Amino acid sequence: MEEFVRKILAKIGIDSDRFVLKWASAAEGPRFVKLITDFTGKIKSLGPLGEPEGVSKDELQIKLLAARSAVEKAKLRTGLGNLTKGFRKEGDYSDQQIKDKVNEKLTKSIGTEIDRNETLLRIQKQGPIAFDELTKKIGVSGTDIEKYVAAFRKKGLVAETDNQLSATSQGSGIRD
């Protein structure tokens, strides 16, 4: 799970040090206090979310919404579930094994789903918007943007007029 979250944070441009997953039992009070104190110190040293990463508040909001929408959908949840089944079957829960499997099986899907959702969000919130502007803002190829937009058009979520993309009344929220 930790590696999965770190991949998502990296994809949207947030320092992955802003996330920590550590375990402490109820009998480990001093350990728990140290974990929280260390993490709080780390966050304070990093500064406000988005600032050290060079991401504006508006950009950060869109990227966070795109990531949230991506992880709410079945594709990524199913992929993560299948990985955990594989770990149980193999009996190998080492950090390196988890990192390798997430890289091998989920990194591309994470990127695609977040890019796809960010494309629709930008059309909804910043439209009408041109293909070139979307490509530049999201940082993916025009071919990928065209593929995502074609799927949104097919579902009636996006319309194109004078080389500008805008959301239709059906495309007012990410539901696809």
C-alpha cells in the first residue's frame, strides 16, 4: 500500500516524503510518539503542501482531484487487490518485492488513470480549452490526450467547437 500511495504522489508532483506508513501496537506508546514527532517535524521542514514542489494551489487541487477520482475507480483498486493476492500466494511481503511488483504491474495504470481524469477535470474546470494547452498542462503526449478525449466524446461528456474542448451538460462531473 505504501508504494502504491508513493507512486500516486509522485505522479501528481507531491514529495512522497509527505506520506509515511508505520505500525505501532498499543503497547508501543513511546514508539508511536516518536513516529508522530518525527513525521510532524518532516512535514514542517517540507513546508506547505505544493509550495516546495512548485505547484500552485489551483494546479494542486486539480491534480489531487484527478488522483482521488482515479483511486476511487475499480481499475486501480482491482489491480492493487490482485497484487495483494499474489503476495499472499508467494508469501513474500518484503519491501523490495512490493516495490518491484507495484512498478511492474501498477505504475503505468496509475499514470494513465490520473492523466485521464486530469484531462476531463481540466476540460470541465478550465474549458473551453485547446488540445495543445491540455497537453502542455498535463504533460502527456497529444496522442494520449486525443485518446482520452475521444472516449469522453463517445460517452457524451465532452464536445469540441472551433478546436476548443468543453464539457457537455452530461460531463459536469467525473463519472465515467
